[in-house]
Amino acid sequence: MLSKQALGNTLWGLAEILYSKVEDYKTYILSLLFFKRISDNYHWETQNEIKAFKEEFGREPNAKQLKTIKVKKHTFIIPEGCFWQDVKDAPPKKKNEILANAVQSIAEANANILPQGIINAVNWNAPAPDGKGGKRLSPDLLISLINYMDAVKLDNDNVSVDVLGDSYEYLIKKFADENKGGKVAAQFYTPQEVVDIIVRYIKPEKGSKVYDPYCGSGGFLINSAKFVKETDPTANSKNPVQIFGQEVVWNTWAIANINLVLHGFEGKIAQGDTIRNPKFLDENNEIEKFKYIFANFPFSQENWWGNGRPKKNKKGQTVYKKDGSPQMEYPSKEDFSDPFNRFDYGLPPYSNGDFTFIQHIIASLEEDSGRAGVVCPQGVLFRGQPEKTEEEDGQNRKADDEHLIRRGFIEGKRDLNNNIIENKNIIEAIIVLPANLFYGTPIPAAILFFNMNKPEEKKDKILMVYAAREGWYKEESNLSILLPHDILRILVQLEAWGDIEVAKQVIPRHEERLHKMIEEKLLFTLGEIDLDYEEEETLYRETIESLKNENLKKSEMNTLTKRLERLEKILKKKADRKKEAEENSEKERVEIERVKTELINMFSDPEERKRYYSIADIEEIEENEFNLNIPRYVDTFEPEEEIDLEQAVNEFEQMHHLEIQKEKGLTKILNLISDE
């Protein structure tokens, strides 16, 4: 069967063929992959059903029974003339048209289980924009893609669902890496390490409803299903959880649906703007409720309701901001009404959607049991000013909307007369993350965990974990990365909630899993390296065999010897890369052991704990005017390096003595010159 490395590299080869040839090349690749998968597996399903029939009845199926197998025993219906082979065999000038018709026909034949716009997300027969009768994707380029992909069989005999799904995620990450400095990557990809932390703290259960209102490529949803399969062997393999998601970008929505299918999971991912057009409503046209919600919403989105208009100056000209975008003007909030009643904590400013998205999530949680893990900009923790009176500081200022909303999350909802009507703190924990952790934005982020039914001992408290300290993440160019031992540090603090005995129980579980993750990554990396040098390995062996030929001419011998020397240098690089990968894995294993000790020591030392986390009670938070900025609760100060004073004095005296000697030497030289 195909390995993850082999399939992942093959799929990335498609990207290299298409890169810079068409816009949004990832959608072309993922749509073609989906078509190839269901076409290959259709034939496998047919043969598998025939084999099962023969084993049960001891004979071949008759024509009627064979027709039933072909029509009813498949995950997807593929009409005649719409298989991969039909496209491959099509004449070059007709290939675009036949592929476009095939995917469209498959979409229509499976409309009950496959929404329009997934397999047919790309119009393979679209005309070139120059109007000269050509194709946007040239037939020659399509032939290259078909021939390249044809070499790989994607049925269940050759690639498992797990390998196919993991390879698909590998490809999505590669797409994100290619565009990590731009906003496109952020639209569809959340770093796996962040997903892992959130899902493992929330711990979705078998059969529960999980929801991501801004699902991108579906990472949170896929990983919640994989988590349940991993932790509960009784879970249904296709429906370990009930999956629901919504995504506004059409192509990203298609990618998420394909991701779901290729992982072998079932679910519903809707397309549309979650704020203006939420798709998951109950029979009363109210927001549907979910047990678990995971989200990484678009940070600080301006004009989230679409009611802003560009500001004009006195001459009627648009006024622009420094970044070139127009300044916006918004109508009064007094006339605003949300049809879905999601803003119980207050209406956010039209110019920033952070609290809009968060309140949609809270409104979507089951009222007595819902839990959510939400990635958001750190500004959510402290933006907005509290009310000030002249008696306090000479000012007369109303509280900002964002301050009031955050206060409501902590102490409960209020009525129009500012009276608390539901005394309920729904924020359970906060993690402050390193900067540059997310693709496409340098904005420092945090994770907010909401719980609509906090345990009694946590009701009036919030756990605040500081994970942005220097050295607690890996810094690369334009991007920060959480390594396995960094994940261990965060998860243990989250799950222990300040209890060292709980920490001692949690550590071994995560330690085992993270060691396994390191080993899997090493094997994957070594496999990738092997694939990178496969051609050189083959040529090396062939060259050695050729050198054994006693009838070689001297010139041929010299040529082969030079080739062998060149290949040996190349393969030395391969060996060096493998050694480096193995050394990095060993370093990470050692780091996990170090962090284990670090955590136990930290939980045992009250002074050291202050540098890691705080469990703040409502009284302390109220004293800080409901500002949740972590430095108010956790010691984020980076201690300066300790200096050995005795050593410093000795070094200073030595330098001073050396300076005196040099000064004496210089004086002597100057005196000699003046005597002459």
C-alpha cells in the first residue's frame, strides 16, 4: 500500500505542475484528487461486492444481481462515461470538455449526499479570458496532470482512508506554507499544534454534536472525530461525532467537504456568511445548539454586518486610511436588530467583528453543557475602556461596548437597566500564545475556553496560562512553531488547573502520545528523504554494476568513476539529512523529559508558578476592571541573566590593567618620536 510520504509527495508533484499556471491551483488539485479517488474506489467496491457475493452464494452473480451491485453498492454513483479512464482516453482537444462533463454529471447524480460545487468546484472547460477560443487550463497542461496522477491507484487496496486523509492534510499544510505570509493561508489552515491543544482540552465525546462556524478546510472538525476514534474504541468509524461546519469562501468550503470524505467521515458543512446568513437553525428559526464548538474566526473583521459606507470629504471624495483602504462610516446602533438574537452581552462595534463572532459561538452552545475553544486576537482580553466618573478621575466617560461585553462573559448578562439577570461566569481558561503563530497575521493570539456549566470549584475563577515566554516555542522566519514539549507544557497546565497530583496523572498520558508523534514524524521525514534521493540511489547501484564489466573501455571507466564520485557526494548529503532528522528527534525526546521535570518543580514552587499561570478569582478580575491582559495576573517579566559579581570584578581589573599597560607602551613610543 502507498505510504503517507509517497502519496504526499505525489500530490505535491501536482502542485509543482500547476503552480503559477492558474489561480487558486490548490482547488484544481484537490478536485482532481477527489475525482480520481472515487473513480478508482468505484471499481474496487464493485470487485469487492462480487467477491463477497461469491463467498456467500458460491457462484457468480447473474446479470440482474451484477447490475444491483453496480448501482446500489457504492458510496458514490458514477454515470457511464464519467470515469477516470474515460477522461484519460479522451482525445486531447476534447479532454477539458469530457472532464468538466464528468464531474458535473457525478455532482448531479450524487446531489443527495454531495452538494453542488464540491467535485465540480473547478470548471475544467472554462475559456481563457483573452477570448481567443483557448482554455483557461490548456489541454497540454491537463494531459500532464492526468498522466501524472494516473500512475497512482487510490482505491482501498492501495491506500487506506487514514493515509489518504493524512496525505490530504499534508497537502493543505504545504499550500499554507507556500503562502504563509499572506492572508489566503489563514482562511483555510489553523496550525495543527493549536488544533491539538484545543481538541484535547475540550475532549468531545462519542456521538456528540461538534461545530465550527468558520471551519476553513475543516481541521478542527476532522481532528475532533479522530480524537474520539482514538480515545473511544466503541465509536462509529464514519460518525464518531456529529459534524457541522460553515465556511464563507466557496473554494475553501469545497476543500473542507473533500477533506471530510477523504477521511471517511460524514457530516454537514454549509456555505455562507456565518454572521449574516447562519445555516444551522432549529425548527423555530433560532440558532441551533451544539455541545462542542471549535473556531478560529477572521481576526478583527471590519464592517461585519456590511452596513458601512466609505467616508467622504467635503468634496465628495473617498477618505482613505494609511493602508489604502477606505475609512468607513456606520449607521446608529439604535436601529440595529439581529434576527437571531445573538448579542445578549451587547452589540459590538461595526468596525471590529471579534466580539460578534464570539457571541455567535456562545449563542450556539448548549445552555447547560456547551463548551468551546476559540482562537482570537489578544486584544479581546483588554480592548475597551470601563466607565469613569468625575469623582474617580475627573472624567465623565461611558464604558465602551467591548468592555461591557467582556464584563458580561465574566459576571453575567445584564438587562437594559444594567441589573445582572444571570450571574454566570462562562470563561473557563485563557492561553496567551506566541506572536506569529498563525499564517498571514503577526497579531498576537490567545485561546479562550468557554464553559456553560463550569464545575463548582471553577465557577468564580479563570485559569490564565502564559505560553508566550521566550524559549517556549521555536522561532523561524516569519513564523513561530509549538514543538511537542511546548504542547506538553500547555496541556498539563490546562488539565491540572493548579493541582500537582492531577499533573502527575496527566503527564504520562501526553508523554506517551507525544513520543509516538515524534517517532511518526521521524519516520515520515526519513521516508521523504528516501523519496528525494530515490533516483540517485538507483543510478548509484546501476553504476556499480556497470563498473563490474571487464570489457569497459578506459574512457567509459573514467566516465562511470566520475559519476560514482558525484553520486557518493549526493548520497552523503542524504545520510547527513537523515542524521540531522534523527538528532532532532532525539533532542525533542530529551526536551520532553526536561519539561516533565520542569512542570513538577513548577507546581511545587509557589514563586515559580507565578511565571506560568494564574487562577484568578472574580474579585481580582473586578479589581482590574475586567481587564484580562495576562501581565496583570501572571509574571511575564523576562528575568535578566544573573551576573557573577566576583568574576565581573576580576574581569574588569584585568581589562583595566591591560589598558594601563597599553597606555604606558603608547607613551613610550610617543616619547621616542619626540626625542628624534
